[in-house]
Amino acid sequence: MKRLTDVAAPVALLVLLLAIWEGATWLLDVPHYILPAPSRIAGTFISHFPSLFHHAVATLAEIVLGLLLGGLGGFALAVAVFYSPVLERALYPLIVASQMIPVFAIAPLLIVWMGYGLWPKATVAALIGFFPIVVNASDGLRSPSEESVELFRSLGATRRQIFTKLRFPASLPTLFAGMKVAVTLCVVGATIGEWVGAHRGLGYLMLQSNALLRVDLVFAAILMLSILGLLLFGAVRIIERRALRWRDIS
Amino acid sequence: MSSRAIAVRGVAKSFAETHVLNSVTFDVKTGTWATILGPSGCGKTTLLRILTGLLDPDAGDVVVGFAPGLTGCAAYLPQRDTLLPWRTALDNATLASEIEGRPRAEARAEAVELFAHFGLAGFEDRFPSQLSGGMRQRLSLIRTFLARRDVLLLDEPLGALDPLTRATLQDWLLLVWTEFRKTILLVTHDVEEALLLSDRVLVMTERPASIALDTPVELRRPRDRASADLAAEKGKLLQMLLGGGR
Amino acid sequence: MKRGTLVGLLVAILCVGTALARESLEVSLDFFINPNHVPLVVAQELGYFADEGIDAVLRVPADPSNPVKLAATRAVDIALTPQINYLIARSEGLPLVAIGALIDRGLGGLLALRDRGIDSIDDLRGARIGYSLTPLEPILWRTMLDCAGIGEDEVQLIHVGYATMQSLLAGSVDAVGAFRNFEPFVAELEGASTVFFPQEDYCIPETYELILVVHPDLLSERGDELAAFLRGVARGIETTVSEPEAAFTAFATAHPDLDDELNHRSFEATLPLYAEGVRHDDPEIWEGMQDYLSERGLIANVLSLEELFTDALLPDGPQPGE
């Protein structure tokens, strides 16, 4: 019964918000090329579904690749920075500064280096998504108590064993938290990457639709993007629940 | 095998400005139980860490087991709960074997036996969060045992427990010690516990610490918590503490 | 001075000030300020709008598809926009009407570097062509290539976002969609020698690159001010064409960050392209472009000429014979 109310509450809220949106559009006579009504967006979503799906697949590939790159890269960076104070001092300011660079500045550079395929978009996504992973992984690697580390050392564990058996498993909870944030950032990153050079994808579709003043199609693309984001977020949560079984047992 | 499992001579240790240990000297005979009594923050943990080999003394010599202060000669049980929450009870217990690369099946079998022996049968696949405080301490102790060292260094293992659980575990520890005849160095601030469990009591002073008192416990085993003899010994010890040690 | 007299004086100034203050005309440009807009800046700086009794404010839009939306919702009064964008907007039902033009020719085409061995459009066989505006540019360039007899499989059209010149100069693409009065000079200043293929030479209908559009209601509400505005713009164009150096000086003074060799060269190339008398009313140009866009699927609805533009506000009046 509780599951039912769990689902009912957000659904009810969503329905309410949509109703307000629909009503406001109608009452205030908002032009469709400024803000289309949800009903119109839904209609466009259904009628253009094959096209939306086709573009979604392209963007999904960029997001997933970006997540992998950002995830692995971010984690590797966190490990390097953890074990080398020199690298930490040298790299940390750069890592933070990297987040200040607006995408439109670096994206053309990436395209010149990597061409127009999947990689530049995935890289943009990875650049935006790796930051929460580095920060969270670093915190996670640091999380075991002094006593735990001493226990391992007293048992004669090598640094490698301390990493694989203590620090790495200890970092997983915060790492997954970072992954969930990274998912949403990678979705945005892939979309922006497409704005600076693509021939497929939901971001590209948004550009195209905007130029044709088909704002309903822009929103339909955004809806598809949201669905992708939710699916990916859900996927990470499922993996998290399996990996962190021990945490959810009360 | 040496008759002295632990030999400490004039060990001193400072951290920055703080003088923690100042010429600590004592012996612990093989197979016996010694307890260090002392106020909080007097450096008991530091001493244990030196004995484990995690820390080097600034001065003095330490011999534990066969070799001078080698990491891995003593099994160390830290004060705070160091069970790994993501491992099952059984996997926590076999941590030492895993680190040393012993065959998995063998280590697990050994652990299962101990689980049964010490009342944790059936809890092998539970996670630490599912165990009570007392069970977690038992698990920690099993893990310490399975490290297969002859010397055990226990840092206030029962301090956080309620009196009933503490009493149960004290009896359990005695049982284990009697059965396996390890050399135990226990650190505690509980005078009764020291008298109940150990052959010798070593009283540490406040920082900079040294051994103020080194006295045998002249009570016959098995000892009774409620006995008048124990109470008398406690009285004597307290007098010595309040009078002699600073 | 006595306190009473001071107050009286202030009140008098306020009254006069209020009487002189007019509601301004908000004008949205099509893009960032560039030499295409010199006559507008000239008109402003030399007081041509003030002479007509109006106050015009020039605004830069957030994104290129915005100006028509802003005019249609009356967030601005006048929008500057390409005829093609305007026709697309009208097809989507936006309430607008065209009142005049700033540039009465097409500016677009394909730009390539001679150093890559490209001299004629035929040399684009096997090339990669970069573009930024989708879906418009692929359709335009495809038309040009078909016209030149180059098949679809003989060319790669690549969306390069906003970095067209970077892609071209770096060699990632061999040609890009460009405006004849701007991008070629970017390349030349980098030491490259260029070749430009104008769109109208390759089967693309003539167009008004920049027209002025308003919400239809404004014609009745503020028609006089709009006519005054167009007079100011026409005068600005006249001055710009007859005294280019003075015009550019006025432009550069108002926008010092654009006072460079690139913008100067661009301006000189734009001089013959400004719309004399801000005329925008050649029916053939309207019909031609609308039919083209309709055929290519860029617009779904075709409108009558009366619905699309009005020449009622033009400084020199309607065409003779209308």
C-alpha cells in the first residue's frame, strides 16, 4: 500500500503542475512559439517519436561514453591525487579551474582535435561530469578511520591491499553519490556538445527545431532528454543498490 | 621460544611538543595476561602502536614475539570498531588470512569453527550493522585471533559495552585465553576488569607516562567477580594508585 | 537664488522634459553589432531619428531565432531579420508584417580557400563542407551543389556549430557557409586567399538579407513613428553610402571594440549592398523565395504578398504602377 502512495504523490504533483501550465497557456494566450501547452508538446512527442528516438540513441551513446570516460578518468585522478601530495598540489587548482571554462570555448578545440564523431561530445560530457566524481572519490578514499588503516598495517597489508580491501570499498558510497550527480551533468554536457558540432542527437534536434520556430519540438526533445536522464539515474541507483547491499540492510 | 613474549626497555616517544611516553620498561611472560591500567590520554594507545610496529620509539628497545618490533608479530585490536561494514561477518573474520594469502577455504573453515565455538553460529553471512554491540566485539576478537599471532594487544575492547555484555565478554575472553594460551596485553581503565582477567597489572602515569606500578595479581583462578578477595585486591590497588602513582 | 525660485525652475525643467520625452522604439537587431548595421548606428549617432522626433534603441538578441519572436509578442517594436527566417516565422503563424529592408541582396554562399586548390565550384567534389545553421544551410548548399551538378554522395555536409572559420582554417573542412561581406576577410587577415561562390549564382532565389518587421497592430498604433524610423534609416543609408569614412568613424566611435581592420574591410564590402530607400517590395523576390522554401519543405504555409509586406511606410512611397 505504501508503494502506491510513494508513486501517487509525485505523479499527483506532476499532474497538478502540468494542469497549471496548460491552464496558464490557455488563459494568458501564450503563443505556441514562446511556450507551447503541454498537450501540444505531448502530441508532438507522439507524432515525432521515431525521429526523437533516432536522435535519442545518438545522444545516449555520447552520454554513456562520457560517463565512462568521466567516471574512470575522475576516479583515476582521485587516486593519483590521493597518493601523491605533489600531484595534489599541482592538479587540484587545475581541476577546479577546468569547471570554469565555458563549453563553447573548448568545444571547437575538441572538434579540431577529434573530428566530428562521437568523441568530442563524449569528451565535453566527461569534462563536465568528472568533477563530482573526483571530489567524491577523493573524499571516499580518505574516509576510512586511522584505526582501520592501522589495523591493516598491523596485519602486514601492502599499500595495494590497503587500497583494494579498505579504501576502494570504503569510497563506493560517496562514489555512487557522485555518479548520480555526474549522470545529470553528462546529459547536459552531451547536449551542449552537440550544439557546437553534430549531425544527430537531441541537442542538434533542439537547434534545428528552434530555427524553424517549432518550440513544441524543442520541448519534446527536452522531454526525451529528461526520460534519458531518469533512465540513466535509475540504472545507477540499481547498480548502487546491488553494490551497497550492506548499507541498506537495517 | 623466549620466556618473555614482550620486552620493553626505556621506550620514550614524543609528538611535536608533547612528551607522551617517558622511559617505559616492563616484561610480559609468554602465555600470561598483563593489563595496563591508566587514565585516558596517557599514551596507552601510543605504546600499543609501538608494540605493533606501527610507530617507532624515539628511544629504547622493544622486542615482541621473536623479533624486535616487527609489524606483524602481534595481533592488534584497535580501540574503535574497525569491522568493515561492507563485508559479511565471516569475511571480516578472515581478513588476516586474506591479507596473508592463506587458502580461502581453509581460512573460512577455521573461522566457521570459531564462530560456533564463540556463539556466533548462523551469523556468518550477516553484516556488522546487523549484529549487536557484543556480537561485534566478539567478531573483532575472533578476527584478532585468526591473525594467528602469539601476542594479542587489546586496546580497551570492552569499554563501550554495557555492564552485562561486558561481563559476558570478559568470561568469554578468559575462556579463549585458557584454551589457546596466547600472550595478552590488555589496556583498560577498569580496575576490576584488570584484576579479574590478568596475571600482572601495570599502572601507567599521566603524560609523560611511565610505569608507576608493576604488580602481580595474587588471586587464584577461576576468579569470582563477587568475591571478597577481589574486592580486597581492588582496595589495595586503589590505595596504591591514589597514594603512589601520580 | 531664492529657494522658491529654484523649486519653480526645477518644476519647469521637469515639465518641459516630460513633454520632450517620447516613448522609444525598441529595435532588436538580428545578431551582434556588425558592419551590416552601420546605417542604423549612423542614424542614431548623427541624430537622424531625433530629427524625425523619435527615439530608437538598438538591442542585441539572445539567440538568432529570437528577433521575430520578440516582435511577434511585442516585447520589442521592430525586429531586424533575414527574409528567410521571416517567411519561416510567418508560416508558423507568427503575427508579423515587413515594413522595409536594410540590406536588399542576399549575402550568403560558400567560402573556400584557394590554397587548398579550390578555384571553381566543381573543385568541391569530394569536399567536406561545414555549416552552422540547421536545417537551413544544408538545404541552401545542397541546392547550390545540385545546380553545379555535384551529387549528394560527392560531398559531405558537416555541422560545425559556431566555429566555421576555425574549422576552415584548421583544415577540418574544405569549405563553409559564409556571408560574402565578412568571413572572407577573416581568412584573408590570416593570410589565406579565398574564393566565394555567391548563392544567387547557383539556383538560389534572390532574397532580402535583412528586413525590418513589426507586429501588424503597430501599423495602426504607431504607424507615424514607424514611418519616421524608416526615414531615419533611409537617411542613414544615404549618408553611409555617400560618406563612408565619416560613417565608419561614427560607427567605430560608438563601438570602439569593432574599430579594426576586419570590420573596416567588411564595411567596405557591404557598401553596395544597403537597401536604397529601404525598399523591400519587389514581388518577384517575395514569390521566388517563398516558393523555394515551400518546395524544400522549410515552410508549410504560403501567404499572399499583401499578408507578407506593406510598402505604405516607405519614405519614397509605393512603387510606381501599384
